[in-house]
Amino acid sequence: MTRLIPLLFVILLPLTAIHAGEYNPVLSIGDEVKPWENFPGTDGETHSWSDLKGKKAIVVAFTCNSCPYAVDYEQRLKQVAEKWASNNQVAVIAVNSNLIDEDSLEAMQERAKAQKFNFPYVKDEKQELGKAWGATRTPEFFVINNERKVVYMGALDDDTNAEQATVNYVNLAVEATLTGKKPDVQETVAIGCNIRYKRSRR
């Protein structure tokens, strides 16, 4: 029996790994995502997955107020939202899963107003969505298709320096999704600050 244990480990290990992406610890490309319900937004409204019914492509950005990388990407995120604003088949939404004071809903409201965000900015108060989607960084981006499956996840573009970025992975993923194609690049490394998940006691 003891001789079977190493063999079983070898057999089971790949099975446990197939549910995670190359860089995402939870999701793989093609996985259906967990929806959200009644997330409070900086606009004073609550936002749910059902609000996005009929959208063929959804861009979800995990971001925050407190991370320098996330702050640096705010203008680029606004540009993505502006690019797709006239296309009613596309939605762009930002999610904050951090629990520190700098990322409270009140602080988010102040940030959204000061920076004139042109997309919904919502609070993942229980950190459930971030964990379910395997989001680990701010900023980190997901593009979801009309079947509510992941078609792209990772960084917004190919360089954290806006002046040196030449490839916008998110926009390319949206364009491919709208035409029924798969993006050429489906997963990249998200570069940014760690999402500050609350540690649970064992």
C-alpha cells in the first residue's frame, strides 16, 4: 500500500493543478467566473452581475486607492472605459477588495470623484470575489465573454510605464471576444501590489 502513495500523488497532482491558470492560482482560461451581488459602488448604487446581462465582453479590473501601481494605471483604465463607452456590448468595472482605511468605500468615493472615474468602482467588502477569481494584485484585469467565461487575465498592457507600453492586452481581448475569436494572448503576469486579504484562522 505504501508503494502506491507516491504513484497516487503523481497522478493526482496534475488533476489538482488543471483548475488554475499559468499565473492565476484559482482560474484557468475558459473557466466560468463566480458572479457578484449587491456590491456598493462609489456612485451610491449597488451593483450586481445581473446588471451586465446582454454584455458580450466584460472588463473587470481589481484595483485600489493605496497601491502606487494601481494609481499609475487609473488614466489607462479610464482610456479603456472611454474606448468602449459607445459600445453597449461592452462593460468596464473596477473592484476594490482591500480592507484598509485607504480603501474604504468613503475613500473610494473621494478618489472616484477627484479622478473623474468613467466606470463603476465597487467594493468587495467580504473579499469573496477577489478570492474566488484568484486575483492577487492591483491592478489585475479579467476579460469575460458572453458565456461568463474567462478569455483573458493578467496585466492591462506590456509595460508599467505608460510611455513605453505598446500592446494593450485587454483591448485586444475585448476586440477578439466581440468577433467570436480567442485572444492571441490569453494570460500574462499581473504586476502590482498584493491584494491585502484578511487572514483566516485555521
